[in-house]
Amino acid sequence: MTVRLNDGFANDLLDGIDAVYNSGFADLRTGAQPASANDAATGTLLASIPIPADAFGAAAAQFYNDGVSYDLEEQLAGRNDLSFETSASLSGGSEATRYFVSGVLKNDEGIIANTGFDRYGLRVNLDQRFGDRLNVALGSNLTHTKSRRGLTNNDNAGVSFFMVYPFTPNFVDLQSDADGLFPDNPFIESNPLQTASLMRNDEDVWRLLGSLRVAYEAVRTERHSLRIIGLGGADYFSQENSLLFPPELQFERIGGQPGTSLVSNSNNLNLNFSGNLVHTFTPASGGFAATTSLGLQYATSDLETARIVSHNLSGGLGIVNAGTTIGVDQTRQRVEDLGVYIQEEWLGLRDRLLLTAGIRADQSSANSETDKLYLFPKAAASYRFTERLKGRLAYGESGNRPLYGQRFTQISPRQNIEGLPTLVVAGTVAAPDLRPERQREIEGGVDATALNDRATIEVTVFQKNISDLLLQQTLNPSSGFGVFIQNNGKMRVRGLELAAGLAVIQRPTMSWVVRSTYAMNRSRITELPVPPFLAGGFGTALGAFRIEQGRSATQIVGNDTTAAGADTVVTLGDANPDFKVGITSDFRIGAFGFFANFDWQQGGDVINLTKLLYDFGQNTYDYDVEEADGQLRGERRLAGFGRQAGLYIEDASFLKLRELTISYDLPRSVVSRLFGGARYARLSISGRNLLTFSGYTGHDPEVSNFGNQNIARNIDVAPFPPSRSFWFAIDLGL
């Protein structure tokens, strides 16, 4: 069982689609000061520093008490509730029957009211042999998760917690009174403490993974063997989201329709089946072994989502049919994929040389030509020069099929003509030969050991050439369509990966093993037959990502005022870091163990729009810092708003202590007395996300307003604060 003392819980709910700027807040100023910018685990853009009332005009006087201020972020995100995690596993059986069963219970409390995460899991595997030729393996994994997500990130409405705080001075007390009633926020029409206390944003997910593997050895002779292998798998999940914003919330009382309820249900079923033949030939001389594999694979994916949004809840009832304004939305998707392959492996020269070659053919209902097979070859070779040195080289091709629906001319049922409901073309059309993107990758490397296998090193270099990029081109409105989806353009990615390990100390009672990884890559758009276009972000006034020939695929561009006074879009940064390094240290002496995990990222850039929001509220930590010419630093940044996007683009370099663990193995005599027949017992104390060293002025340089995306990431807009947690664990081996 593991118990966690929670100092934070990070999860984001809403993806934003536009920046918020309200000139009505231009007269606000608190002059708050930050915590250390090097402590992203506890960093804050607000602080408990008294602010003079005249900074907000006469209207603020009724809320101001000289010398009295409030730590608004601590009030919202200062919870430290206990969390726990318990897991257990059991395995055993006989030579013919093997089984494995495991289960997990986890409760992770959040630092903000009504946020947290629960997980329940059960895994069962069974492996059964029938004679010496037939083997059947069953696998299943059932998980049930419950998430309480809160309300963070950009929302375009000024109600998300950290969309409100930039415009809220710290001398306003937003806490509830003895009767549990919250005051209205007089500076922006939302009280984050009230919102966190009364709203609900819950997600309930059931997921079942199942697999079946049947292997039959049809032929078994001295030189030949033939195995028939059948595989089947299923992945089913059901997700229910329930959101409630009761009518008494301050922002819900605006607009005449107080109270919002939302229910969303999604069901997804993925199925895959394959049949495979595997033939192995070993000649009488025994000089080599050749293995031939061929097979057929079929997969389907079905997704259905239905949402109901209800406004103006009668009597404040939190159900969708209590609203007077109800909207309904439903989507359904189905994709079918078919693939065939053949592969040959040859192992010889005293098991020093391994050669592999194969080809795969795929077709998909997502392509324009649904019956066409697209071929993807591969080849690889590795040679062991000595027992401690191996070289390897590989080439392979793969495809990335179009998204569901891209090949169709979409029709919308939500439009009307002269007030009559009808079906209207949605404005998107695809090329008649829409096909998968193709990736060609060549990779080479060396694996080596030294110092009697105490030192290991792996070096890998690679280059990916991606062609037939799926591009969206804007069309002339006179064509009747707005967007044309086609395959065109090329991109190249080059990279280097290193992995090294060293057993610094190897003794019976003491050991110390250090491992490290290094990774870097660079991308470039090598061919683009359409004009450069934005691929994410909020536009060049704030910083955006642009796809442009000859440039990085993750470049950040933005407006930059030239000496002549004209606005020019220039490259201002890149979301991709220069490199990443991971280091782990595992030291043991006697019964004690010490483990540490560090992450270092050098370079990369973040568009810090949270800082822009605080500038809008004149509430940034350095807003009142006077420059040499007498202008306030925050005023200087705002003066460049819309014309100098680089003012809010910051370096994302950091060094983080991800985890630190101290463990102790109890003596066997103590284990037998305390836990009966247990084989071992280990006590440990861990800290996670303990330290962050960074020049980034936001909460955390590892942030993405739009979730986990390859290109449009590294945008900071009112995120959930990062977390620090401490764990106490007991591990028992029975």
C-alpha cells in the first residue's frame, strides 16, 4: 500500500481557441510580487502583498484594509489531503497451466476543491498448454477510473480559475462566510473559490482490454518447424462526462440563463484479428537458421459520442432536462483497416549476423481509394563484431492514414435555408486520391559494453523523410468550398539518441548504478507546394506555429515591429528543445536504497500568455518595475501587444528532480514476526516533482494549452498549478 501526502494535482480540462483581452480592465493594478521563478512546483504569479487602494480608484475603497491581503492561489489550491495506492499480484500454476492475477486501488486527491482521480484495476492472464503442440493464452485488463477535473486553461469567458485571478486584487476576500455563502468578485464577474466549491466536472471511464492467442505447432522435425498463430484483441471503453454549473455561481447569473448542465457519453470499440504462419528452417550443417513469417491482419474502430448541453436550469436542478435551452450533438465514426505482410529473418555466421527483410501492404476505409493496397517495405541488419560490440542498420517505411471523414465532402444538418432545416455542404472537400502520409526512416547504431559488462552504451542516429503530407489548403470562396484536403509536401527529421549505464560500485553489500539518456532531433519542411500557413496558436499577434518551406515544423512566428514602424511576421522561437537528458542514480548499501531521477531540458520556447493576462490586469509580479527611462516594465510589454509577440515568448529550459526515494529492507527475522510468511518487506519514502530550476516565469515550462500535440504545443494559458507529492510505501513479497 502506498499513501501520498498531496501538495498538488495537475490536470487540464478545457482547450482554448482564442486569447482573452478586455480593455475594461486596463485600470487595474496590484503590483504583486512572485515567488522564486526557479521553483515551478510552488511558483505563483500572485502574492500576499498589500496594495494601495488608490491603484483601483474610489470604487475599491470599500474592500481595502490597510496592511491586509490574501494569498488567492493558496486559498484555491492549498489542499493537502491524503491519497493512497494499493496493488497486489498473484502468479503460479503448473507446467501446463500458468496464471497471473493483479489488482490496483488508487485515490489521488487534488489540491483544488472537487478535483482528484480514482482508479480501480483488475488484470487476469491465463496460459494453458494442450499437449506439446497447442498453446492458448488469454489476457484481460479491466480498469475503472473517476476523474474530478476542475476548471482550468483558457475558456474565452473569464470564468476559469486562472483567467479570473489576473484581474483580481489581493486585498479582496473571496472566501465564504459562516453560512457557506460566497461574495461576488467586484472586479470580474467570477469568484474562483465559489466556482471550485460548487461546480462539478466529473469523468467516469470503464475500459476493458482482452486478448486471445492460439499457437499450434503443425510441423516439427529436425530441420523444419511450422507454427500457426492466431491473434485476436478487443479494446472497449465507455466514457461519461457530467458537468454542472449551478445557477448561484456569479458568472451563471449573467445573461439571463443561470445554471448549465452537460452530459456526454462516448463508446469506442476497437477489434483486431490476425492469422500468421511462421516457418523455421535449420540445415543439417547448423550454419544458419531462416525464419519466414506471413500473415493477414484486420482491424476495426467504432466511436460514438452524444452530448447534451442545457442552460437555465429550473429550480437549480442539476439534470439536463431541467433546462429551458437544450442543445444536442451526436457523432459516429467507423474505420476498417486490412493489412498483409511477409518477412524473412536469417541468423548465421555463428549467430553474429542477423538479416531481416519484409514488406507490408495496407488498405483503409479512410483512404479515398478504399480497395487500394499501399506497400511499405523494411530491411535491417546487425552484426556482432565481438562479444562486447554490435553494429546495426535498419530501413523501414510506414503510413499514417487520413483522419476519419477527411475523404468525404462533409454535410452539416445544423444549417437552414430561409428558415427551413436542410443539409448544407460544410465547406470541406478532399482530393480524389487522398492517401496515407508515408514515412521513410533509416537508422544506424552501435551497442557496446566494457569494464566486464559494468559499462554499456547505445548510440543511434536516424533520419525520417515524410512525404505525402496531409495538408489543408484554403480555397477561393467562389469555389463553393472553404478547405481542400490533399497529399502534398515533404518533411525531414534527423535525430541522435544516446543511452549509457555504469555500475560505479559492484560489491555484495554495496552497489551504485548510474544510467543516462540523451535525445535530440531537428525537423525541416523540405517541400511545400502551398503558401505558408499557421498550424496552431492564437495568431501572429500573440505567437503561432507556421508550416513553411525550409523551416522547422515547430517554429514559432509572430509580429515584430520594424524600425520603419511596419509589422512583419518573423521567426521568434521553436517549441522543440535543443536536447533532453535523463539521469537516474540507484545506490544501495546494506538494507538501504537511495534512488534519484533528474530531467534536464535545454532550449525550446513557450508562449506565455498567462503572463499577458496578468499584464492586462496590471497584476504581473514585475509590472511596477521601473525601467531606466522611467516606463514601467509591464507598461512597456503592453505597449508592444499585437506588434511584438516576442515579448511573451520565453526559454523553456529546466532541470527537474522528478523523484527521490529512500528505502529500507526489513531483516528477515523482523519480516517473519510482523508479516508471517512474507518473503521480504520494504519500507520507502518518496518525493515527486520536488525541485525545478528554470528561468521560466510561469508555473511550469512543461505546459500545453492544447494538450499533447506534435506541433501546436508549448502555449501557456491559465494552466492547473503543477504538483509536488510525498509517498510512504510498504512493499510485501509473499
